[in-house]
Amino acid sequence: MNNYYYIISGLPVLSHDWKPGEKTPDTIRQEIIEQCSKKDCRTILLLEKGFSDENLTADFYRTALTDRNRFIREYFRFDLNVRNTKVRYLNGALGRDPGQDVIVLDEDGTREEFEEEARLDAILHGKDILERERGIDDLMWEKIDEMTTYDYFDLEAVLGFLAKLHIVERWYILDEKTGREMFRKLVDEVRGTFKGVQFNAK
């Protein structure tokens, strides 16, 4: 998708004490959408819909998991698994029924296992709240990288960027310093891809 070039050129220049000013995550998202086709915009809007808690119903996940776009299907399958694991953990901590408020899509109620479940469970049992949140977001970030390993200038790359942007935005609310560092990492990753290299931000 050649409009991806605009995403790169439109990113703000970051300094050590960079803070979102006029070029906020919302502004960046809107500029991306304005450069996309109507078809791509529909896919982007479905992704964006999934970042509002009130939209995360069983019907939404059924729609997302049967979408034609590969990133949408894989991202929201992982998102659902992560959210259900978090709900089960909280239910256990509160002494509630483990299945309460869990979204089950299979008619037989089978619990879906996923590769990162043990790691996520270890993160959830951490004592520091911010460290737990950072661990979960790091896990999401790595999963997005995995899903877009071979995507450079296509819609999947754009969707991956937007999903990471939401992680960054959330950390500006939780912890400004961490949010700023994550945004710098995101910009470095994208610019590295733009130059045609496999960038590995550690």
C-alpha cells in the first residue's frame, strides 16, 4: 500500500523530551485514514472499533474473526485470548466463578489455549500493577511484530502501526515517560522498515 509512505513522512521529529502537541495520536490516525481508500478505511475503522471496551462483545469478535483481512483476524483472536485470560485471573483473585464474564464463541464452550498463555499468566501474577500492564502491552507489541514480519508497504503494516499507536497512547495516560519511550521505539521501527532494513529495537 503506497500510502504507507505518508505515514513515515508525517511522523513528528522526536527529541529527548518530546511530548504530543498538535501532532497527537488522534491526529496521526486521522491523517492516515484520510490517505486510505474507502475499502481500507472500513478495515481500519473495524480495528479502531476494537479499542473501545463497550464494543468488545461476542458479536464484535465473531465479526472480526471472520473478516477477510488476515491482521484483523489474528489480532482480535489474540486480543480475545488475552482478555479472557485476564478475566479468569481477576475472577480467581476475587473468588468468583472462573467463567464469569468470559467471552466464549464456540458453542461447546471449549476454552482456547494459545502459545503465550503461560507467559501471560506469569505477568498477571506480578505484584506491581504498572509492571503487569507493561508486560501485557509488551506481549501485544511482540505479537503485532510477529503478525507483520513480512509486511512492509501494505494495509497489514498500517494496521500494525495503528495497533501499536494505541499502546503508546495508553501509556501517556499511565506513565508519560514510558509513553514517550514507546513512541520513539515505534517511530524508529517504522523508519527502519521504510529504509528497507529489518530494524530490531531493543
